[in-house]
Amino acid sequence: MPGFGLSRPPEPYPYDRDYLPAPQTRTQREVAAAADLEAGRGVIAGTRVEATAYVAHTGMAHVAALTAQEADLFKKYPHAAERFQVIVDSFAGTVVTEIARMNRSRGYER
């Protein structure tokens, strides 16, 4: 999906051990290990954010398409307007529920 980076590798992060001298002391090794851990966490967090954005983008695109279809069907079948609206609204609720579930699983609750 263009714009979400899901088809390309992640951008390199600023900390790159290849450009730093090998740690010599215990403190340097601990700092390097901590920096590696944080860099890894950053990549994971970025991937999760992109996944949530992908779900939101896909969900909004489908809600827009269903809303347009609902409007067309309303013209042909005005007596079923409430049913069409419930279907579209239910799908939109499913998208919101999925995004909320993704956020809860990461501890983003308010």
C-alpha cells in the first residue's frame, strides 16, 4: 500500500553500531546493548503504528465505498434505507473496534 511502507524495508534508525567503535569496557557494552534494545523497540513500535494506520486507511476506504453504495441503493429502494444504513454503520463500528483492539493490546488505553 503506497504511503504506509509495508512493501519496503524500514528506514535505518540513527543509531548504527557499524559506525561506532567496538565497546571495550563493561559500561560501553551495557550502553551498546541498551541502545540496541531501544532501537529494536522503536522499529517494533513503528511497525505497529503502520499496521494500525493501514487498518484505518483500509477501513475508511471501505466505509466510503459502502456509503456511496448505500446512497445509490436508497434511490432504488427507499423503503430499505434504514437497513442499508445499519449495515454501513455496523461495518464502520467493526473498523473502530479493530483499531481500539489493536491499541489496547499495546497498552494505549486512556
